Amino acid sequence: MSDTKAPDASRRSERSRRAIFDAALALVSENGYAKTTIEGIAARAGVGKQTIYRWWPSKAAVLLDAFLDLAARANEAARHEDARGGEGAGEIPDTGDLAADLKYVLRATVDEMNDPAFDAPTRALAAEGIVDPELGARFTEALLEPQLQYYARRIGAAQAAGDVDPGIDPRIALELLVGPLHHRWLHRTLPLTHAYADSLVDLALRGLAPRA
């Protein structure tokens, strides 16, 4: 009797999926979204284009899943490397110093936005989400909204600790932090730097401070 095992179809599919994700992200970074095609992704990944169409309806859907996978891997790596820990995966640290905690996470966000691996696909998805509301809603639900909730919970904890005015809506408060950051990134008005992130935190916390 032969001991030869049948090929593991699930492992082969995962290898193909990973190759497709890597190819999509690389091509968007190299050529831009408009010049990236399903055929090009398939050729770079070494798969047939029908394999891609079997799993995704469009290149935008491929790119979205590729970017979500990239973000998940980055978060997993950060959990292993970040000695600061936290209450849960991805949560903003709560050291008792709200300014320091917010500067820590905003600086990390600046680094990510300046990373070419994230910049090109994020811009492509943001633009495509404008003309494809379904894609935009999925991008917001799967990636943006969970990140915003981290801020909302940290601000809520600061309100409970007496560091933020209890009458302020945490959702509006977090937009004072992330809104300007994304505006500068999206429109490239000025460079994104750690100093800028620190200034955003300092200015926002002046407005969020408890009233005497």
C-alpha cells in the first residue's frame, strides 16, 4: 500500500490566495489602481484569472480583502512585538496618561500611513469606495469602524477617570484626533509627522478637558 498522501486542497488554495493578495498589493503600489488588472494580478500570482473570478467579483474586492489581510497580519505582528500590551488586541493602551496613550497610537498611525505598503492600497480603496458604495461600506465596517471604536472606548475610560468632560460625545471627540490626520494624508497638504500627531493630541485635549 502506498503512503503517498493526496494533495491538501485547502493548503493549495491558501497558497494561491496569499499569492493573489501579495500580487494585488504589489501591483497597486507599483502601477496604481487604474493600471492594475485581474489579468495582471493573475499573472503575477501565477494563477489563472478564473481562479480569481471564482473567489472575487472584481479587482476592488480582491484589493479590499488583500488590504484587510495585510492589516490583520500587521496587527498580529504588533501584538507579539509590543511590550506595552493592553486590555485587548488592538486596544489603545490605558496607562493613566491619556495624552501619552493617544500620542502613542497616533504616531503609530502616522507611520502606517507613510508606509508605501499601506498608502497606495488605502488611497485606491478610499477612491473606489466613493463610486462603489457597497465596497466603501464594507471597508468602513471591516477596518475603519473597529479602529474608531478603540478611540471611543479609551475616551470613555478617560471620562470615567475625570480626564475628559463627561458631557462630550466620544464619537465627536475621536474625530478631533483622526479627522485632521486623514485630511492631511488624503489631500497631501503637509507632511505627516510625529510632531503633527502630538500637536493634534495637545490641541484636542484642551477642548476635551473637564469644565471647571
